[in-house]
Amino acid sequence: MEKDWYRRMCFYQIWVRSFCDGNGDGIGDLYGVYDKLPYIHSLGVDGIWFSPLYPSPNADYGYDISDYRNIHPEYGDLQQFQKVLQRAHELGLKVIMDLVVNHTSDEHPWFMESRKSKDNPYSDYYIWRDARKGKLPNNWDSLFEGKAWEYVPERDQYYLHLFAKKQPDLNMDNPKVREEVKGIMRFWLDMGVDGFREDVITFISKKAGLPDGLPFLPIANGMPFYKDGPRIHEYLAEFRKVCEDYDCFQLGEGPMTTTKSALSYMTGKHKSLDLMFHFDHMMADCMFTEYIQRPFQLKRLKHAFSKWQYALEGKAWNTLYLENHDHPRIISRYGSENYIRESGTMLAVCYLFLQGTPFIYQGQEIGMTNIRLKSIDQYVDVSSKNNYHTFHLKDSIEKRLARIHASSRDSSRTPMQWDTSANAGFTTGKPWFYVNPNYTRINVERQEQEPDSILNFYRRCLCYRKQSEVALWGTYHEYYRSSGKIYMYDRVWKGKSLLVICSFAEHLISVRFPPKYRQQQGKMILCNYKDSDQENRKLRAFETRVYEYEI
């Protein structure tokens, strides 16, 4: 399992329902993905991460799985998936799948059997408890939907659901459940996939007895008893052993994880993951969740980036991302919709040149932004609806809806904007969800024709990163940490360095180079303003520059 091919890569995440509709039914599918594989390859990425493709009732749009060994009929079938996999491999693209095993759908056959009685073969596949003194088994909250328990009359018991009510948690303490997981992994690895992104994998081991949580943790009451649980490393070691027979890698999602915790998964005797998704840098404008908002502060973002760069240096490898299916669009959050091209390109530089494996989410490479719908009833995301109806209820409808505009996961799930034709070229039918009205000016077709577009800037960044040893392996150091407008860092490797400068200001701003670079003549290799003078120490709105030095 000791390998480094994933360290050299950049992945493109596809949330297939909104990527490209190949059969005209209004829903993205694997036929559309197949047609767009040349486009994905043209970006300069090296792999694809598919969000769940499995059959699902879509209570949480694919993260509530009813069959782990098949493809959702709306997306195609196993034959079409194999066709996509083969063509991706021909293009040199690795393919990783989402492995969602903390919970299933309540429509999965395992749960449908489990709920029938206390003495059937699947009875212990899930976490069931009796009422406690006429009340819920404990005081845990669901992260998506009310309390964490749901009553089933057939058993006269409650089942645990850390997420939506239709997402019952699996009982990973049951060895039969772990054997099921290993069988699922082998099924897809035998088909030829190259690894897994393992959803909320740090939650799969719960503390014995399921004790009450501390009630002051908003929406996360109980988390200390299921995050990094007592047998987590034992269980992940079993899954890791499956992967030892294949040339694959494992990426875990660790909500609210720390660098210390992440290192326990990626290093030492318990090493079971190659990469870890954390959320620290996504909290620069919010607390706990994007719905609980606060003003964006660059210092928070920089602190998160630097903390992980320093902590993992020489020990493990960082996972780099700014967008995915779980977060609103980054330009609408950390950039500016008044400066879409400028802030979109600057944000690309600020994370693509950190040490780690970058992930780009569909539409990020063209600067897609948040959608603003007129009513909460138009949104479909279960967590957005729960937030709207649970928090800040004293606020006006307008204020609560503004929070949804800024925080909803639905903003990352609007159909991909391919061109200026009807429905942004996503479908010839009726789209399953609303298309952002700005598609006529933000789309792939238009940006293909503009040399200085966000799309082509991403290509330049990835092209340079791929052939630059210092961009891949260089050590990291941040400068001017107290600045609220400038993010500046360098990467140093074998006599070369990159100096990365990013302005988060909407106005002209002066910049000081670090002392070690003031007497040297560097070469400016990237800038998001085509007429920029590399000697000029004034940066325009959201200007970014990358300099290369011999040291």
C-alpha cells in the first residue's frame, strides 16, 4: 500500500445528477459523463471521483443507498458504468467511488428486514434501542433532521440515524456488517475502480452504551461519542486489508476532525487512509455549519490552510479542495460575484499550489456561483430545509431565506452550465432542478473561446503543477499571517522556490515581498491579469501572482 501515485494527481469530482444528461430525461447520467470524458481529460486532471451512483430513493440524493452493487437506473446501468470506466482508463484517468457505509437507506433490503422483528438475520445490522423511561434512548441530535432516533412500531424500538430519518446507521460492531462492507469493496475493485472516498468514515464506531451527549453542542450533540469511536482503527484495518490486494487508495471524510486525529488515520500503526477530507478551511465565514454565518475573515482561512500544511509536512499528505457537493459555491463565499473571473482565478491559485492532492468540483473550473431561489419550498436539500425550519426562527422569512441563499448545498448541485442554449446545454428535457440564470454568461462554451477565462486559467495552473517538482513536493511557509487582505506563501524544493501571492481585496492594494525575495529577480509564471508588470508592487482587485526563483 506504500505508493505515491495519488500524490501527483488532481481529481475532478462529478455529482452525476447535475453533470450532463445524455438521454434527455432531465437528469444527469453516465451517458452524459461518457460524452464529456474528453472535456474532463482536457482540464489536465488525472482522475474522477464519483459521488454515489448507486440506487437510492434520494432522500439525501445518493447518500441514502438501497443497493451497493448496482447503478441507479436514472444514471444508467453496470454496463454503462463499465464503458465509462474503460474509456476513462484509456484516457489515463483513475476512477474512485463513494463508499457510504455509516448508514444505508431505510429502503435497503437489510433495513427492511431488520425492522420486521428482533430475531431475524438482519436484526443486528442496525443500531436499535428501547425507549428510556418513556423517552428517546439518548439525547443525541441528528446532523440533518431533528433528534437522532426514529420509532418503529413493528419492533417497538428506535433506530439511530445521525443524518436524515431515511438514513439509519449501520451497526459496525456486528462482524457480519463489516463482511458486507468488504464484499462491496471487492465488487467494485474487481470491476477496476481505483479507490474509494469513504463518507463520514470516522463516525462508524459508536461508544458502548451510547451515553448522553453534552447539550451545548449545536446540531452535534452526541458527536464526542461517535467521532473517532473506540473501535474505529480496528474496523478500518479490516477494510485496509482488502485494499492491500489492489493498487488502490483510500480517502476518508472526517467532519470536525483535527490534525492530530487525521494523522492517527494516515500514519503509524493504525494507518488505514491515504488522504483525509477535513472541513477547517470551510469555516472561514461560518460556525459548525454554513447556515450559522459570520463575516468572512481571510485570517481564519489562512490559519486553517497553514495549520494543516505544517502539521502534515513530512508525515502525511494533504487533501486540497474549495468546493464539493456539500458546500455552497466558493466565489459566492470567499470571492466576489462582482469580480467572478478575478476572484475565481485567485481562489484557484490560493489552494492549487499548496502541498497535497487537489480536487476540483464540477463547475468550479468555470466559476459557477450560488443560486437564489424565491422560496424554501423550491429547495430540495434535506439539511437546508431542516436548517431553515430549526434555527433563527425569530428572524424574518427574508433573513432566513438569505441564509439559505448563502449556505444551501443545492447551490453546488445546480445543473452544469455547458453553453448558452436552453437549460445551459445540460439537457434537452426538463431539468430535475433549477438552472442558475447566469448560465448565459458563465458557461464552458464561452470560456473555451476566451484565453483568459477561469477555465483556461485552471488548465494553466494544472499544467504547471504537473511538471513542477517544487509545486508537487516543496515545503510550505506562510508570510504576513496578520494580513487581512493578502495570502502569501512559498514552496521550496531542491534549490527552487515558488512565491504565491493572492489578494482578497476588491481594490488596489500594496504588497511587500518577503526579505529573502526582495533582492532577487524572480520569474512570474502565472498572473490572472494579462497586462500585469511583475515588478509592480500594487495588486488590483483579487490579483494573484506566482513567481519562480532559483535559491
